[in-house]
Amino acid sequence: MRNKYSLFSLVKNAFSYHENWEKAWKDPEPKKEYDAIIVGGGGHGLATAYYLAKKHDMKNIAVVEKGWIGGGNTGRNTTIIRSNYLWDASAGLYDHALKIWESLSQELNYNVMFSQRGVMNLAHNLQDVRDLKRRTHANRLNGIDAVYLNTEQVKKFCPIINTSPDIRYPVLGGTLQRRAGTARHDAVAWGYARGADEMGVDIIQNCEVKGIKRNGDSVEGIETTKGFIKAKKIGVVAAGHSSVIANMAGLKLPLESKPLQALVSEPVKPIIDTVVMSNAVHAYVSQSDKGELVIGAGTDDYVSYSQKGSHDIVEGTLNAILELYPIFSRMRMLRQWGGIVDICPDASPIISKTSIKGLYFNCGWGTGGFKATPGSGDLFAHTIANDEPHKLNAAFNLNRFVSGDLVDEHGAAAVAH
Amino acid sequence: MTKNLRVKTSKFVDETYKISFKFNGTTYYGYKGDTLASALLANNIHLVGRSFKYHRPRGIMTAGSEEPNAIVQLHKNSPRTEPNVRATEVEIYEGLEASSQNCWPSVNFDIGGINNILSPLLPAGFYYKTFMWPASFWEKYEYFIRKSAGLGKSPTMPDPDIYEHKYIHCDVLVIGAGISGIMAAKTAAQNGFKTLLVDEKPYLGGSTIYQNSEHFKINNQISSSWLEKEISEIKKFENLEIKTRTSVAAFHGYNFLLARENLTDHIPLEQRNNKTRQRLLKIRAKKVITATGSLERPLVFDNNDRPGILLSSAVEKYANLFGVACGEKNVLFTNNDSAYETAISLHQKGINIEAIIDNREEIDSKLIKETEKNNIKIYKGYTIVNTYGYKRINKVSIMQISKDGQKVVGSKISITCDCLGISGGWTPAVHLFTQSGGKLKFRDEDQVFIPNIYSSDQISVGSCNGDFTLDEILSNIPNILRNFLKVKKTDYENLEVYSSFNKSKRNIWLLPSDKVIGKTKPFVDYQNDATAKDIKLALREGFRSIEHVKRYTTTGMGTDQGKLGNMHALGIISETAGSKMGELGTTTFRPPYTPLTFGTIVGRNVGEYFDIFRKTPIHSWHVKNKAEFENVGQWKRAWYYPKNGETMHEAVQRESKAARDSAGILDASTLGKIDIQGTDASEFLNRVYTNAWSKLAIGKCRYGLMLNEDGMVYDDGVTTRLGENHYIMTTTTGGAATVLGKLEDYLQTEWPELDVYLTSVTDHYATVSVCGPNSKKIVSQVIPDLDFSDENFPHMSFKNTKIDKIKCRVMRISFTGEHSYEINVQANYGKSVWEKCMEAGKDFNITPYGTETMHLLRAEKGFIIVGQDTDATMTPIDLQMDWIVSKKKYDFIGKRSLYRSDTIREDRKQLVGLLTENPDEVLEEGAQIVADFKKTPVEMLGHVTSSYYSPNLKKSIALGVVRGGKNMIGQKLIIPMENKQINVTVADPVFLDKENKRLNA
Amino acid sequence: MFLIECPYCGEREQSEFKAGGEAHIIRPKQPTELSDDQWAEYLFMRKNIKGMQFERWVHTHGCRKWFNVVRDTSNDIIKAVYKMGEKPPTK
């Protein structure tokens, strides 16, 4: 590998005042034709290109990105990674991703700072307790490390949570997945981009798709702001904009794109060492390596592409944060932002072929796509390369909305859809 | 080291009111009106904190909310402690305690300073390139990284302060009370607009209010005197509200703004109790006038971050507003005329100026001439190439700049100093404008972004609109205000303005140095230690977008959100990449403008006000009788009633037994109740329930199951036909609101032709449910006039009747399988009816039971609870409730979905009963069910949804869903627990009284 | 937080309302006649438009009436409001 990153290379480059680092990825103009084009330069899209090149020997690939890579939901999410999902299909998918996360920094020679500081999900009512126990049992049998904690154990694992029985919705227990945690979101996009570029993938930024050219039931290429690019296989990983691209191809998807907001506090010294999610009162929080409290808010209920949500959602989230962590009352919100998430009716993603030959969609991740990035890329690459899904994403096909075999994970998402 | 640098009495600081405060444990004095920053400077203290990454000593840099360096922890041992507070914004009060952050053991000697020496190894993004070996070690590295990151410390005690929200609706909101804002507010108020004027400072007048010089005059008065009169006039308007210490945090679409009004942060701690600390103003303004002013830019050169280096405008403000000299040997470094205004102010106050370094070569303005007249040395066409002094600047070295601005020439000159004021020109404060969705344009001549396209009814005026000089502001404002407010004239037409300021500026984003850039530290983002060379490194590595560079170098990510440095980052990127500034755009300015306290955002919605409590009319009885409560939605429901120290298990066993042996009583008031009326009511029920309703006789009750359009069970309950066109529907407790919403949706949007009206009456009635073999005896005592014979009042029917004079509805329906009655009475009589039943039931050991016993009793009968035995993936067929799905009805909500290829499959999960091999072993709800646990991966067939020890059957019973379970009755399955396997047998879900004999017992 | 002009109550905060998704998706009169595909089209498939969307809202914390809104989903600017059963504006 050119320019391998290591402590040694840092020291070496320090002597030349870091003047000799190479580009992490090139900035090519699009070729006339590719074997496959990935639409969307977020983590999932870049990972897809990376695995197409790495595992399926497809080197003539482009990733086209409307703005700058990692600038969508990859760079806007709260970076929670876990695999403690209820259904077998979901557990298989997310744990596949989690296993890749565990060695991703080494794989990419790029420190994605995957930090297994544990993710705790809290129960606030008796049905929460039943649901979380059910999930924990399912996880255990699926080989996923999850344990159920009682209130005292919750308090012990995260002492700053208010576990008083006198609060409005007392903490009755929780689950803990220790292998879960967080990662540095930007690094994931950049690491995959660098790795894909190294294998010859063209990463084309500031290139917006304007149309999908079809010949009957097959795709022929894409119209972009940088001209027409031909390809027999097109994988769309455009998150909130998936429907916009689908409409260009004359398809409708079972998606709604909604604003999702997040916020960070000013940075402080370490105060919370794990990730805590609470479904019932809707608060989830972790602390970044920089010291900011990273807080995820919910989605608004209306479709919007404005990347702005309503203030009520932020207020509601902070109400819940202060209910569970009264000590944060004097902390200050430094920055808030919104993203657009594409939500499926069953709160599970779509990694699937479509009725158009050569056109594939990877979408519908809703509020929880970041955690799946490596697995999603790997499985989507498999689907594109073989024109057939891998067994781990077979359940996440588009046909489930016709046959009724939904993978209902509403209980697993921290956000009420 | 402590000296008194107070130079001259200022009318803004009250020297008769001395205040003592502590900084890093030492007591100092300042005056009322001082900020912590001005008071520290008056004591000749510049070193305040350490930077984020390199732990470099840092001092006070600004005099406002844009401060990146001088951030402190207040009251570190108090519950009122607060991290990351800008010393430039804290108004001092008696007893104030502040300490430096991010340093150990002290700000003077900080171990973390080693990072500065290691800095060659820590370029932008270094952490992405290392800490990867061995793989398992990241968390160990990370521990140290996390410890050294962060700035101040989070509070660890609950907040004693209170916060509140206030909604304000106004015609015109004016943000910023500088000269432009004052003029705008006055004009709006004069013309009858309900106006609100806010400013983050404790005083009005912005920077003009201390512009005390013959060089700036309006109508022949010194500008500050002119403005003072204007301010005294605006205070008279009744339709103009003025709020100081009020900072607009966010400007959302549709002119919705959030502002923080600070009420107690400037008074001593002991006076703050029971007062509102901060108020969040939620402002909806018809029109918004943004007059947020501009921020002075620093200059980017080697070691431009030392304590003692301030913005030139800050040096001026400390002298003019606070009467404080920032140093005794001052040097100014500028690329425009602003520094000369500072020079003249300092000179007026007798503060020594060693030199002015101006990167412009040919300059000529009245201000400069005046400065030269005062024998202040000006180095024209020079730049600073380095500064010296670790904890306080003590020297600068300067060199001449080449004509093209690219390099330095000639020889180095050293100038000793203890304070350096720098001015790189001005950046309009367009943050709020862009938050609102406004689009900027780039003005090449002075390299600034100014508002271009507005997204709502708003306007920017003054220097935030790019009018930086007094004459520009005053000549443009009348016209702007006339057009925006649609008024004929303002008070400000044809003012005579005298301004000595010349607009010429030589903008060089990164000043040239005599060293290679790799050897320099020209800071762009002070707090995060991002330098120009970091930005260049990012570009070299292929990060092109401003957002990439920002994220890679962390420029603009500090608590100041890049107010000072973002423009330089953009400039350096465009210079390095050879692109044009306007084309790159800016980074997005995200709310809030300055950090906003969580408590303020939350207001009073904390503690008991976090969410409302819904209590039944009988709640106080349950409390008095020591019930434990369960949260169901927003309701508090009695869960069980422990007696004499019973455990929950003991209480529930007793209650369950009593209900079947004699009589039990339940408060069922929380169940949702929807009153349905209209000539099409029956047809409506036909469409929303799976079973048929047309033939239900008046006075009869029927159980109904409601599906989602996707065929999955959504809600259930008993509905009673009260009259020909009148029904009362009950829903689950948690589902009441969503069911009503869903029914209204169908009624109004899909079936508007139906004559049906829905009204929620959940809160109007209290429901007392009495069950058990003696229930009839009890209820007939309470309602003696009613004929309770099975003939007159059979199961699944209802009667209108009276208890004394109070009307009530009695339904003979049962969720327990026992003979039982539900008395519905106007809510305020609920407790009285309950007590009557208790009294009447005394001889029958009537036993109040809670939700847990209710769950147990219904499980004995195999009745489902939606949400517990179902989970949005269960059809009625899956529940083995085929009997309730009408085959005759053409359509009902969800019907079509029941016949999709995957919903008709026989091997779906189906509701069954489960009996444990050991009758004393109670299964865990949520436990998974398998046939073979040795197989890997283990195939899970389903899970346990409900599980109890039945005191009536004297064995453990459970309900569960099992794949293909319908055809597995009698089959053995396994519940694999963590440390054991439990053998179970699949059974019929009805465990007790399958023939329903008890209903009529 | 945008403002919505309820056709019955007037202009109110968006937080008083609840969104009901795309408008003019008519529930099939004869669902049983539809293929699984056609039923799925009604049930789940959405245009999810970026741009001018015709959508349904209900004034939950007000008159509880459903009505239609034309909103540009790219910037949340509302162009028109009309009652259920009324024809959508053409411009």
C-alpha cells in the first residue's frame, strides 16, 4: 500500500513537516463507462465500492456523490453501533457488520476509532421489561452478547443515570451489549474512500445524478451534472434521497424521508463512559472522544428534505435527557443539526434487486444505518456482483412488502417512527 | 506581577462599587460593570487557560461572545458550577469564583504542555493514522485521549436553578441594540409596530456607545452622545419592549426564533435561590430586523495565539468601556483603519503605544494622520513574522512584505511589547441570517460574505449587512427601513455624518513568514489548535470541501464555533486550491449562535412536570389503600395491593384467588372510551372491526378486534350498542388516543359519506368492575332497583340504571372469565360507587385487585392483551381467533392483507398455551422457545408472551407464540435459559373453564 | 417550525398538527380484487417527493379535522391548503 499509515510514517513525515503525505483519494473526472456505478458517497456507498473491488474483483467502478463524501447521514449521525436486534434476519445482518467493525481499522489501515464501550437500552415500563428480556434471550441464542441488567446493575454500569424509583418513568432495568459502542463517523467514509481509491475505484464528488437511463427493463447508465456515464449495474445508496433516484427510474419505494435531529454539548472531561439509549422516554446519549455529549433526537412525522427539524423535537429530547441525567441541566448545547432519513414501514432496511435489471437499492435504514455500514457495503456488493442477495440480506428484499413477510423492528429502533 | 491597569474612570464601570472575586484561588478586585475578563486585565492577568490539543497558554482574546480562549469553570465545587464559560461574558459579582480549565496541575505549569513539544507528531488527523496496533489496544489509547480531551468539567450535582419558557408574538423583532438596531427599533415603534429589541449585552448601544472621539460625529455631536439621546428616546415607547442580556440562539424558518434571557447569572449565588435563572423566549415575529453587527477578524501569522494578543477592537473596548489598559507597551497590527481608531482611543487615555504595524504600504486617511501627529510609530507595509513570550507576549519581530504579498523581504526588526492588538478587518455576523435559510453572496472588494437572498420577511441592517463605517450605516439605514417597514419617513433622513475611517484594506489570509510553513504555528482556530498548515495538509491529502477540511482539522468545531477563524480557513483553502471564495460557499452555521443551557431549553418540563400524570377518579382510594402503581401510557394504574408486608407474588396470588372464589373489584377507568353516534354507526363498525356488527341488538355488547391496514392486530375491546344509532366503544388503555385518531382519519378522509360522529369520553366516566361468583349479590345491593336475573340481564348485555339519583351504565361483560359487571358512572361519582361496592362486598371478602391480577386471571382464560401477546406481527388467525374474522363481510380495515402469500402461510407463529413439566416452575416472559437447542444456530420457534403461577389451577401457566403452534398441541418444546433448559408442553391457550360456565355462575 | 393555515381554525404552529403522509392515495374500493402487488402499491409504495408534495395533515390539538396541504418538501414552504374533498390547486 502506498503511504501506509503508522506511527512510523507519522514520525518520518514529521521530519519533512508533513509536506509529503499523498492524497487519501484522487479526484478524477468520470470515465465514459464503468462496470458498476454506486450512487451515493456515504459510508454505505463507499463500503459497497470497496467490497466490490476487494471481494468481487470488479475494479472499473465509480462512486458518484452529489456533494462531498460522507456529508449526508454518515457525517450527521450519533455513531451508535450495536447488533442486539430482535429478529434472526436483523441480528444476522447487524452482527455481520459488528464483526467487521471489530477489525475495520486494521483492514482499512485507517483508525475508525471503533470503541466498544457498550450500549445499554433502558426499560421504563413492564412491557419494556418483557420486550428487552425477549430480545436478550433471542440475542443469546443468536450468539450475540447481550445481558439483561436490573436497576442496580444499570446504575453500576452508568452511575450518572437517575435510577430513583420516584421519577416519572423509573428505570426498571436494561440490556447491555458490551461489544457495542461508537466509531468516528467521518473516518469510516474516509477510510473506505481511501481503500477503494487504492484499488482503482473512481470517487467522483460534486456529481449529481439527474436521470437514470433505461433500455426497457434494464439500466444503461446515469445522467449526471458531469455528463452521461454508462454502466450495466447501478447500485443506489442515497439514503434520504433514495426515492428521488427511484422516481427517476420510474420506481416507487416503500419509503418516507423525514428529518432526524441530533445535537452535541460543549466538550467536558469524561463523565459518561458508555452509550445509553432509552426508547420509552426517548433519550440517547454518549460522549465523544472530544468530550462532547452526543445526543440523538427523534424524527418529525412529516416528509422533508430540508435537513431541518422542528425545535419541539429537540426540546422533547432534552426533557428526557434531564429526566434521566439531572446533572446535565447546566451543560450547554453547542450545535444542533438535522439529517434526512429514509424510513421503511417495518423499520428495517432494503438491500435488494429491483424490477429493473441492473438496478439495485440499498435504503430504508431509517435512524439506524451507521452501525450497519461495513456489513451493508459487503452484502450490497455481493448482491450487485452476483445479481442475487447473500443469505444475510435475503430477507431485506423489496418483495416483502408484497408478500407480507415484514421484518418489524420498531421495538429495536430508539426512535419512535 | 499584579498591577493596577485601570486607567481612567469609565461611566460604564462603577468605581465606587468594589467587588471581590477569586480566580484560581487568589482574590482580586474589580468594579461593578466589569466582566471577568476586564477585571482580570485590570489586574494585569492575561493567562487564563490552556488550549485543547497542544495545551498552549492562552489569554483573553476578545471582549465578547466570540471568545475562543478565555473560558473558565465557575464555582467548581458548587452545584451551580458551569464549565466552559467565556470570561468575556461573565459579569462579576461578589463571591464569583472562576478557575482555569484543561490544565493540570495548574494553568501556570501544565503537564499537558508536553503536547506542544510533540506537536510535530500531532498534525491534523494524526489519530486516523495511528493507535491501530495492536488491534485490541485502541480502547487503552482512547482512555488517555478522552482524559486529555474535553475542556471543563460537567456538574455532578442536580441543578438548583429553575428555568422557564415564554412565548412572544411581535410585529417586529430587532436583534442587536447597536446603533443600527436602535434606529430600527425606534422607527418600528414610532410607526405603531409592536416591537421587541434584544441584545446579548447588559447595556444598549453596541460599540458606538463608547465611540468617544472627535473623528466620528453625527449632526455635529460625538457619535456616542448622539446615540445616548436616541436610546433615552426609545425607552419611552410603550409598544417597544427592550430585553438586554438576551441572546438570540436560533433563527428558524417562518420567523420563529429562540432567545435566551439571562436573569440571575450576574448576581451573587446566595441571591439566586427561587429566582428564574434563564428564560427561553420563543419568538414568533412578523418581521425580523437583524442588526447583529460584525466581528473583527484576527490575522494569521506565526505564534499569533500568545496571552497578551487580543483583537484590536477588544483592546479599544477594554480601554473605552471598562477603563482598562491591556498592557503598558502596546503594539497594534492591522490591515485596515480599525486599529487607528484603537490607537487614538488608547492615546486619549494616556496608554502607551509602541508601534503600529500595517501591512498596507500606501495608506492615507484622517485617522492615520491623527495617529502620526501623536508621534506613534507606524511601520507601513510590514507584517509580524513571529511573537515571543511563553505565558505572555514580550516581543514581536516584523519584516516587510513583498509587493505581491507572498513573501517577506528585508531584515527583521524586533519590538518589545506586553500586548498586541490585531485587526484583520471585519466579518459580518451573518450566522442568524444563514440559520434562517438565507443565502449569502461574496463581496470581493473587502472579502466578506453578506446577505443576499432572504427566506422570510426579514432584513439585515448595519455592519452585519456589510456596512462597516458610520457614514455607510447612517446613509443606508433610512432607505432600508422605509422599504422594509413600508413607512414614509424615518428620523434619520439626511443626517450629517463625519467619519474619519477609510475603507482600504489589504486582505492576506495567511501572512507570509521568513520560515517554511511547516516550522510555524499560525493559528486559525485558537481553541482547537488548528493552524494554517493543518488546513494545507488537509488539502494536500485530498480534502477539498470546506466541510471536509473543517472536520479533518477540527477548525470551527470549538465552543466558539469558528466565529473568528472560519473565514481564514475558507480564504486559505481558496488561495491554496486556487478557487474563488464565493464558489466554495461557507460552512453551515448551525444553531445555537452561542451555546444554550440544556436547562433553559427544557424550562419547567423537569421532575414532576416532565410528563403529565393521568389518574383515575378512584386514584386517591388506591393510594390510601397502599396500592403499588404501574405506568400504562400516561396513566397510573393500581398494580397490586400488598397487605401486611406481602410480596408482589403473595398479593397477586391472594387477589387472584379471591376474585375466583368470591369477589374482586378493579378500577377499569383507564380503558379508552369512544362515543359513536350517527345513522351509519353500525356500518362504520363493520368497516373498522373484523367481525360483523349490523345484527347486534340494542342493549347488547360485543368484543371486537381491530386491525391495521397491514392485517396485524392493532387494538381490541368491547363495544356496546346503546341505541339504534349509538354505540360506546372501549379500547385498550394505551391505544385510546391512536385508535380515535385512526378512526377519525378513515371517517374524514376515506368514508366522508358516512354519517358518524366520534367523541372521546374516556375521562368522562369512571369504570368499576366487580367480578366473581358473588359479584351479582354485591352489585345488586349497590343498585337495588335493577333486575339482575340472567333472563333480564344476561352476559354481554347492558342496562341504563341509577345509583341513588346518579345515572349509570352497567355492562355485564367479563375479562376474567368470571360472572362480572362493569359500572360506568360520571367520573366524579366514581370513587363513591367504588366505596359503595366495597361496602356491599364486605361480607363477601370483596378484594381489590390491580393490573397484575387482571393479567393473571385473563391468562387463565387465554384472553390476549394487545401489545403483550401481540407485537404488530400477529394476525387474528395467528391468534387462533379465526372466529372473529367475518368471512361474509366484503371488506374491513386490514382484510386484504390477511390474504397475502406470507400472511396465509400455515407455519406462521401462532398463539398457544404452554405448560411446564414442573408445575411450580414459572417461565420468564420473553423467554424463547425452541425444539432443539443443541442445533446451531438455534432455531427459535417463538417466545413466551405471558406467564404466571395460577393459584386457581395450582400450576404454572403461560401463553406464547410458536411457529406452527396451532398443530403442535401436546408436543414437547424447550425453553433454553442461560443456565438451564425448561421442558414445556404446548397446550390449548384456555386453561380454565373452557365451557364458560363461570360466566353465569 | 413552520406555521400551517388550518382551513377551519386559521394559522397555527406545526406542532399542533400531525402529518398523515401523501394525499390522494385513495383506498381501493374493492381490495379483494387486487393482486398482492397492487395491494402493496396502495399500502406501502410512496412517491416521497422532494419538491411540491400534496399531503394530509390533521389538526390534532385543535379541531381534529383532516385537510390537505401543498408543501415544498425541500424547504418546508407551504403553498396551499384545502379541505378534504376539495379539488387540489392546479398551480
